[in-house]
Amino acid sequence: MYPNPQDAVPLPPRPDVEQYRKLAKDLVRACQSDDPDPVGDWTDRWLGRLARLQTPAVRRRHGAWIRGRADQVEEFARSRLSGKCSLTEAQFVIARAHGFLSWPKLARHIEGLGRRASSVSRFERAADAIVEGDAATLKRLLREEPELIRTRSAREHGATLLHYVSANGVEGHRQRTPKNIARIAEILLEAGAEVDAEADVYGGGATTLGLAATSCHPRDAGVQIPLLETLLGHGARIDQPGAGHEQSAVLGCLANGRPEAAEFLASRGARLGFEEAAGVGRLDVVRGFFEKDGRRKPGLTKERMDYAFRMACGYGRKNVVEFLLDRGADVASQGPHGGMTALHMAAIGGHPDIVRWLLQQNAPLEVVNVYGGTVLGQTLWSAAHGGDPEAYAEILEALIAAGAKLEERHPPINSRIDDLLLKHGSRPDKTLWWYGEKPRIPRTVKRGGARGR
């Protein structure tokens, strides 16, 4: 159901139920209006004002993100209000946009926030203290109300305070990781937090360990492994159902681009199946799925082998890659969801040696993934979104030398890659954008009475 918990927009610092009732009535009037784009205009006004009302710190970090939810909120509002411009539906739209399952839940939450000593108010302040790394405030709140450690958020995800240390699955504006997050987790666990409590995100059953291991924020802050060590030290189960989002913990890490967390959990006794072993480079385990003559043992399908082969390419596990190719892995196979080939995966992962080796095996160059990207196109996107510019420069040189088609223009990437491409006849063009990143046209620009897209 819309939105995902992490898409929920934050409430203003001092929300008022009556103001929200007025907001819902305004949406009903917009729905009933004959103006060209009234619901879209209502959405932009609301989210623009909501962004301006945030504290300076939240506005600085998340103001653009809040305004950027406009298309999503508008689409949901139109679908709910289509043919029934009722106050009940308008209130439901607003409640869901804030991450609550119903208007009554939102109203009770707002009323609770108005009482500083209420559990609702203390929970929200404790959640803020966690993501700010404010240990003193967190300790004080837990002393004032010890039961807070077992309280769950009134939002859809029903997270405990401990889940917030993962910076994953909970509301987006609270997904950030302070450097002292391991100490924050320790405070919560010493206060009695249930280490394997589950939150209703990603299909349900998500634990703090699974969320933290697959989250980019603790990794980017350089504290993911200490956080995982803290959770394991307090008895967190690695392969509890839900810890890997309906898959093993290690495979959950690999599927979300967290190889360091995958390797750490593997070293701490996590279950390693065939795919997991391939992704973390455990050739000893991979060998166990084959007979001595190289045939696959029962249960290991060709599809599983090709999936593991692509994963090993994506994480630079050359020993596993060579072993699986010798046993029949298909260099041209594509993943069932993203349509990535082994060469796509090696390029995304920034592994020039694997890319060159796959090219020697006649891996196809011009196969496109579901985003319409060839291997070269995917490499350009990856280079523009992080990673080592030198590694991507090596990959691009290898692809171009192998005959990959290069467009005459490309969206700007970075100085290293732009200079390299210019030497090969492709120039950066600021009027181009990446797939899925088309700039949002201001609502004041309209064509034929309809909102400009």
C-alpha cells in the first residue's frame, strides 16, 4: 500500500488536527474543481509549505526530498478520489502520506504529540535522538519512561526504537547514521530492547540486524560492522526469518550491494548456500555443489548456477567465476529482474579484471537490461553514481576497445570519465539526463491546460 514506510513525509514541528482537517477539506474542493490541475496544485502547495515549516536542520537535509514526493502523493490522491471526492478519502490520503494506516491513527498521534509527557511525544523525541546520536537525551527519555524501550511506532511499520539504528525501512527523513550508532544501540539493548524484534517493512518480519546489514547509511558512515558486532554481541540471530528480507542474511546483503556486511556475517557463522558462497568468494563451499566429474549435484539448477555466476562477477570473485564457467555457466545469461548479464554486473561492481576476462570469453556487448542500458551505458550510469573513477575508466577503455557502441553525447559524469569519452568522440551534454532522473518541470509550466511533464 502507498506509500512505503520510508516514503512517508515528516509532520511539521507543531502539527494541529484542525489544520489537517482544513487541509483535507481543501483537497476535496480541489477534487471538485473545474480548474486544469487542482489536485496537483494542492499537492505542491501542501508539500512546499510542509518543507518550509520544518526545523532548519530538517529543511536543509530533507526539504527538496519532501517537495519531491509531490508526483507520488498526487498520483495516490487522484486514484483514491477518482469518482468520490469525499472528506473521508481526502483524510485517508493525508494519513497515508505521513505513514499512518488511517486518519484516526494520524489524529491520535498528533494529539499525543501535543502532550510533552505522553509516550507518543517521548517516542518521537527518542527516535530523533537515535538518528542524531544524542546519547544523553536518549538515556534521559528511557529513564523517564522505561516502557518506552518496548513501545512501537504508531506508523505503519510499527518499528521499535532499536529498529531506528539501522537507518533502513523506517521513515526516510530518519534514515541517517551518526558515528556513535554502535553506542546508541548498546544503550537501547542495555535498557531491555528486544534484539530480534520484527518491524513490518519489506513484506514484514524485518529485524534490526537484517535491516542494518542491508542499509547503505551505516556502511557509508563507516560503522556498519561495529553496529552488527554490537547486535550479535547481544544475541541477535543471523538467519532468523526476516533478517535477510525473506532470504538468507548473506544473500540479503549481496542483493543490496553490501559485500562487506555479507563477508562479515559469513565469518560469524551465517548460513551459506550455493549463491551466498559464490557471492562472498567461498570456492570451498561452491565446490561442494558439484560432483567430482564436474556435473551439478541434484537441486543445483542451471538457472541457479548462472545467477551465482553473475553475482560472483559483480563482486569480483574471480576464482568462483572461472570455476563456474568451466562447469557450464552461460556468459550471456540475463537476470530475471534487472536483465543484467555477467558483463553488466562486473561493470556495475567496478571490476576491470573481470570485465576484461569476460570479454575474452566473448561475453555479449550490446545486450540491454530492463533500463535500456548496454554494458557501456550501465557503466556510464554507475560511474556517475559513485565508485572509483579510475576503475570505471579502465572498464570503459576495455569496452570501447572491444567495439562497444559509444553515443556522440552523454550526460555529464565526472571530469575523469568526461575527458576519456571526449577523446573517443563523445561529449558531455547538460541537456541529457539519466534514466529515471528526468528533471521535474515546474507546475507553472503547462501545456494545453494539463500539467507539464
